[in-house]
Amino acid sequence: MVAGSVSNEVFSLVDPERLWKAIVKDSPNLMPKLLPDLISSIEILEGDGGVGTIRKSNFSPVIEGGLIVKKVKSTSFELKFEPATEGGSVCKFYAEFEPIEANLPTEEVTKEIMGGMTGMFKAIEGYLLANPEAFA
């Protein structure tokens, strides 16, 4: 049962194909390397890494757990990468989540979910901008 959702759009100077390869296709390898204080591993539970793949993100033990870990039971993310008219791309985030408690989601929880998604996106974007040959 989905109890809440958030969405956002973020512009990037990186082209959509490179972003998709880094953020979606290679996330089990790249995310723990770039964000070791946040993500210890990502397991593919179902699928081949493409559209419809189900992943499980394991958070690092250093993280005590912000609102997301303490108050959200499950999440489902959708990412769309589209070419931007001025070059680069627009990434559209959409997340649905199920809270642990029935009285959620609160604005605080939805802001933390979006902040986490945007932060991970910006970390990967920074890596791709600093390493133009990566995922080319």
C-alpha cells in the first residue's frame, strides 16, 4: 500500500545515456564506491539491471538512520532521463513510499526522501563531470 509520493526534476550537464548507465545500469558497483558512508551495497533481486529491475539498497552501518530508515517501510523509485533542449539532460525523479506508521507521510519525510535522491544524483553527476571517459 502506497501512502505517499514525491517528485522532482533536476538538470544536468551530463547526457542522458551516461547518466542512465551510471545511475541505473551500474548502480550496484558505482554507488557503494562513490557513497560508501551511505550505501554499503546494492543487490539486484530481480531483473538484469534494466527497466523494471528490483534492487535492494543496504545502508552503511555508520548511518544511524535518518527519517527514511526510521519511518519508511519501503520505497519504489522511477527515474526518467531526457535530453535537455540546451544540452545535457533533465532527470525526472518519482518515488512512492509506504510508512511504518499509519499517520505518515509528513512533509519532513517527503523532503528527506527527495533530498536523498537529489544528493545521490549530484554525487554521481559530479563523478561523471570529473571523469568524462566514464560510461561514455
